[in-house]
Amino acid sequence: MSSLSFLHRACLRVALLPLAPLRAPLRRSHLPRPLLRLPPRSAMSSAASRMSHIAAATASGAAGESNDPAAASGLAQEDDDLSAALGYRLPPKEIQDIVDAPPLPVLSFSPSKDKILFLKRRALPPLSDLAKPEDKLAGVRIDGHSNTRSRMSSYTGIGIHKLMDDGTLGPEKVVYGYPEGAKINFVTWSHDGRTLSFSVRVEEEDNKISKLRVWVADVESGEAKPLFKSPDIYLNAIFDSFVWVDNSTLLVCTIPVSRGAPPKKPLVPAGPKIQSNETKTVVQVRTFQDLLKDAYDADLFDYYATSQLMLASLDGTVKPMGPPAVYTSIDPSPDDKYLMLSSIHRPYSYIVPCGRFPKKVELWTADGKFIRELCDLPLAEDIPIATSSVRKGKRSIYWRPDKPSTLYWVETQDGGDAKVEVSPRDIVYMENAEPVNGEQPEILHKLDLRYGGTSWCDESLALVYESWYKTRKTRTWVVAPDKKDVSPRILFDRSSEDVYSDPGSPMLRRTTMGTYVIAKVNKQDESTYLLLNGMGATPEGNVPFLDLFDINTGSKERIWESDKEKYFETVVALMSDKTDGDLPLDQLKILTSKESKTENTQYYLQIWPEKKKVQITNFPHPYPQLASLYKEMIRYQRKDGVQLTANLYLPPGYDQSKDGPLPCLVWSYPGEFKSKDAAGQVRGSPNEFSGIGATSPLLWLARGFAILSGPTIPIVGEGDVEANDSYVEQLVTSAEAAVEEVVRRGVVHPDKIAVGGHSYGAFMTANLLAHAPHLFCCGIARSGAYNRTLTPFGFQNEDRTLWEATSTYVEMSPFMSANKIKRPILLIHGEQDNNSGTLTMQSDRFFNALKGHGVQSRLVILPFESHGYSARESIMHCLWESDRWLQKYCVSGTSKADSEPASDGESKTLSASGGGAAVEGLTSDGFSSTPRSLLW
């Protein structure tokens, strides 16, 4: 079991379907220092003062380690404008050690569940990976030299373990034969589990990576070899990569052999850039980035994205299929007789990304013969910005997984516009791959809400989902796909926000065709049973369950439930699905996980009928230095009665009676709700193990901080009320309730509470510093948007335009309240942020506004980084900046002492014993059930 020592659930992926590629950061060739921008400080005006800090900086080193915590945190010297010359810095060793811990492998089960792949990874990539040249085209970032997506992570090796009958893992068999040091991607099992396919690329000179080649490996021996004998055939992985057509054949997107050199940008343009709307068409789009800019960009996009499909057999046979095109997906039918090919084509757009370009879907035979065109959708620049709006025409075209070659899709009846009232709103259709005798598409179901997907079982059972965001209504329908005499009926009709009523999702089993359908369970009676796997949200936290559900009567029998006293357990996968047909209940086998606040995740097989539990992993703690941390899910109430929760963490060894109140970092991400009751429901479990990411706020437990992670900040708009119209008020009262609770407990110092967040959490942070200066001593805002007039056609879940809700846009924008911010704020942003709305200039302009009002502030621009940060140099420097900010303005407590006293309208500082007046007339924002940046 020693080979399993790096495993942990935070990075474990139990992949029952082919593994999705890792796509994470890569870019240019020089490594500039991070850009630091600070307002001038009067105390630093003398030349002598400046020279003394240069000497201090030289003594401590630009990026070296130090045994002195103060020096390591950046407190060994003051920062002034010359600090930009210091280059990349390292955080204190106690933070470095956690971030630099060896990464854990990704896991993938074989189709028959008898083998597990260990996909090994390297630690954080160097900045040189991100510094490689890239082209930004149609919303896609491309590494032209490799002809793949830029910023793409990779695996470093593949290990294979057998899952023995007793539940233990056999010795590791290492896949070999590919070039040493290769970067591996797109690892996929063949249908029979005997062969692996994957791509390989290697380092070349001048910080370049080679083009990708497709390799295959024999699972039994571990030996790998190139799929193509010709050295001139390369993978084109801009969109899709390759799929198994059968157990011995792959369909591969390749770079056309005759492609030639990339187009050259003309020195003199052929004419001006012109966009016209003389037809008075209403086109409203979000703030997309990396769009095409001119005809040259369009030509370059075609050059890199165009693929030639190749059918390649394991015996070396190669056959081109179809014409070169910009193929975006390739999807074999369950019986492997047909291929559904999706592609995009001109005319392109300069205002929307490639996902809205004209789209063609065609049907071909598996041996390369064209059958028919399923649809050719026009350019979709005019999809309304209202949530639940969609593209016109056929969408969500897939194969029925329970049939050999039957297609299904959905078509909107409201023109794709969520503001149009019509019934039905969506219609789901089915059709054979090759209709005979003029057969027309068959209607599966008509829906009054927006279609949300289908779970298929067999000819007598499928579940169709529909939902509507504005009302949060969600319905599940039971339909009999091939039995016309059976009418559809509603199975569940509930609010998507009401997690307490969530019945769970049906577990899927693998068919002999390699697809996944709803598993039916045989209980030796006449009823039809499904397995519903749910998170089991309760007022005390999540208690996951597995129910035996009678689809006809709605009755349930709970056949498994998580321990609720100490542990948090979940059902991960169904392991007894090796044959078609109903699964006997007494032969049920499932994979479960088990963890606690202090014990990291382990995996078990549970085998019926005795429910015998067999532990199959024994992973060591990933960060033993924090093994004895304290975690508690705390509950408290907002002044309007909304129940709130948060996870309170305290450092290992903390003793309140001896150590007193601690400095605290509050980290959160707001979300929106339509009901106060739903907003107050508990999400998550108090017994979950805490995974710590490379930029997680939990890293500051190692620095002696209390961490309040994910305090719920619900922005509620009941009925026809728009939630954002009272954003600031609800934001402040939520934060105020959280601060009051931790101070009341006596574990947090009321004058040493910092607030931080990423993306929409950064937006939250800036607003709290502007509107609740009595709560926080400083803030850290990463990759945020601060001026909503720069996102005039909606943001987050706001679907009104700036002109429809001008006051809301202005009042929500911390940029407009820069003059109210009195606490120090650290802004960090990736120089190449590609997230919609969070352009890097948002931080640039916000910083200038802050500086213009003399606010203590600092702007750090991380070269080559996108919305999230990837390179080790960037992450370490981000942590150094954050730690320095917290030590200086939170631990030392200088910000409140130096700031102006609170005005008469502000609350007094909360005392350690609790209490404190509430702020009147300020607002708040909603809480997301799965915060994006909680532990970023």
C-alpha cells in the first residue's frame, strides 16, 4: 500500500466515464516580476529613508527563505515603490510546506471496475509554462506550437493497480515506453478495458512543447506505443481529441498533413474594422474576452482549429474520414455503427465566442460514409441575456444510451427568450439514426419550464428534468419512452433552493455497450426500484444516504446512511454493474468514502447482503502539521431572521484561556435566493475533512489565525423583488452577524478581523470595506470586478441591463464608493484574466480610484496568470503578499488605529463579550450552495 501514500479525496476523481482532459495554465517566454502598484507614502519621502529600505531588502533577499517569521512575511523591511524591484517572494515556511506537498494522483476505474489507474501529477508548474506564446481567438487560448489549448495541465506517469476480490489493491504496474519526461493528457479506457489511449508531448528547445502524438498502452503488460506509424500525424486538441469507436479503433482529430505555415498578419490592413447594426437588431451580450478582432484572427482561428478526422486501428491501419473542418465534438453511437460529428463554420463573430458560431451536426457511418445533416444552426449573437434563455433550433443532441442508435434532442418554442410566455416552452424529440419510410421525429415530452436533461433507463422508464431559474422551480417527470399508452407524470416538483427536500439522484450502471443508464434493483417482488443517492441536507448538516425507491408508489427504504456523529460518508460509485438487467439487491456492491474533521478521506467497499465493509485505502494525512486543527460549523441569525452558517477553524493547539482572542480571516462568496427559508438552510457537513488548496485561506491556520470560511451571505429577493436591489444592506447585515458571533465566542479579536474573497468574493470584499468599515481592519480582493458599469449587460445572476437598473448597478459598485473605503485593501489580479466581466483593468481602475482618495492600498498584477493562479512563482508571491498584508494591518492592528473614527451612523466596534449596534439601511448579497472560491 505504500504506493498509495499520496492519495487523498481532495484530488481523487473516481472516473467511471472516460477522463476529461486537464486544462489548466501555460504561456510566454520571459518571466517578469509581479507588478506592484502602491500609493506614495509621506513617511517614505526622504532619500535616506528610501536607501535604508533598499539595504533592508538586499539583506533579506529577493526570493530566498528565512528562518525569521517576520522576515519571511515581508515585515523585515517596509514596502515602498521600490519594492517592485524585489521580484517574486516566498511566504513563510509553514505556508510553503503545505503548498509544496507532493500532489495526489487522479484515479480512474476500469469499465469492469477491476482495475484502477493512478494518474500521477507534478507539483505547481513553473511560470515558464505559462509564459509560452499563445493566441487568443474566439474565446479560446491556443498554444500554436503544440496546436492545443494553452495553459493545459498534464500527468507525468500512469500506474495500474488491480482491485483484488478482498478489496485490497495489488502491486502497481507502471505504463512504460513513451518518452521520458513526457506530458500526458486525455487518458481513456477502451470499452473492454484492455487498452489505454492517451496523448504525449515533450519539451523542446526555447521553452517550447512539441505537438501532441497519440499513444496506446496494453493494460496487461503496461507497454505503450504510438498509435500512428507515421511521424507526421499529430493530434489537434483545440476542441475534441479522440474517441474509441470500438475496442480496436479510435477516431482522432488530427492536424491536416498538408496544412502549411500559419497565415501572416498583413503589415497594412485591407481596410477599417467595421461593425454595423443598420437593421436595428437588438443584440445584448455579456462582457466576453479573447474574441476575434479582425479577418486575420479569423484566418488564424481556422488554421489552428481545423482538423482532419482519422480512423486509426491498433494494427496500424489509418483511414481519413470526411473533409477537414473545425470539429468541436465526435460522438459514436452506443452500437458503434454511427458517428455524430459537430463542427462550427463561418460567418464568425467579433462580439461572441466560438460557442455561438454557426454550428453544423452531421451523421456518418463508423467506416466514414456521410448519411445526413441533422442541423445547421445560424450565428447566435442575439441570445437574450435573461437567465434561462437559450439558442434557437436543435440543442442538446445526444444518443439514447439504452438504444443502439437512437438520437434525442430538444427544441425551444419561445425563440430561446426566457421573457416570452409560451406553453410548451421546450419539446424533447427522438429519432432513429436512419429513419425509414418517411418517419418523422417522435415527441418524447413537452415542457413548460426549461429543459434540464434526461436520465435514461429502458423502453419503459426515463426521467426528464425541467427548471426555471427565476422561480427556482424544478420538476422531474417519469416518462415511458417507447410506450405510447403511458402518460408522463410528475415524480418530483420542488424548489431547487430547498436542499432539505432533495430526494437524491438515481445511480447509474454501465451497459454492455459502454453507456450509462439508470440502475434498476430487483427486490424479488413486482415493484420497480431505483437507487437514489442523496446528500441528505438537514438542519444539523448533510447526512448522505442511499434509498431504495419504488418508482410506482414513491415509497422509500433507506438501505444506507452516513454516520452522523463523527464521520461524513458518501456513496461514490456503484460497483456491481458488470452485467445488463436488474441488479439483485443481495448482490449490491458500492464504493463509499469516509472522513472526519481531522481524519482524511479513506475508501471502502460495502457488500450486501451483510453490508460488509472493506477498507481499500489507507492514505496518510496530507498536511500533518494541521492534523489537530479545530473545526466547527457554527449557526447564527441575521437581524432580519435569516439563519446563517459558517465553518470556524482554529489553529492546532489553540487554548482560549491561555491564548486569548485571535486575529481572524473571513473568506466567503455571496449567492442569491428567492426565499429566506431556503437561504437559511444548512449546506455542508460539520464532519467533512478540510481540503486546503494552494491559495486557500486555511493556510493561515499555520500562522495562528482563526479562519471563518464560507459564512453564508444570502442575497434574498422574494416574489417579484430583485435580490440585488438590496445587495449592500443584506451583504452588511450578513457580515455583521458573522463577526458578532465569532467575537461573542471570545475566540476572535474584534479589532483584528480581515475579510477576503476571489472573483465575486473580491467584489464582496471591496463592498464590505466601503459599507462596513466598523467590522474589518483590512481586506484582500483577488481577481474581482468593481465597476458594474463596465459589465452593462448583466453580471453573475443579474439579467437586467445597466439602463434598466441604473441605481442598482451604481450602488453595488465599490468603485463608486472608493471615497468611503477607510481600511487597507490588497488587490491581486492575473494579467491575462479571461473570465467574463473580471477584466484586469477592473483592478487597475479601482486602484487608481482608491489612490485618488488616499486609501491605503496595493495592487499586484501577476504576469501571465488568468482568473485563477497556477504557477508556483505566482502562487507563492500571492501568499507572500497576503501574509504581509495580514501581518501588517491585521495582526499589528495598525489600520484601525490609523483610520478615521467611525461616524455617528456607524456601529461601535464589537466587544469580545459580544453585542454591538446594528447598521441601518445597508445591504447584502446571496450565498451560493457551492461557493466557487471558498477554499481557492
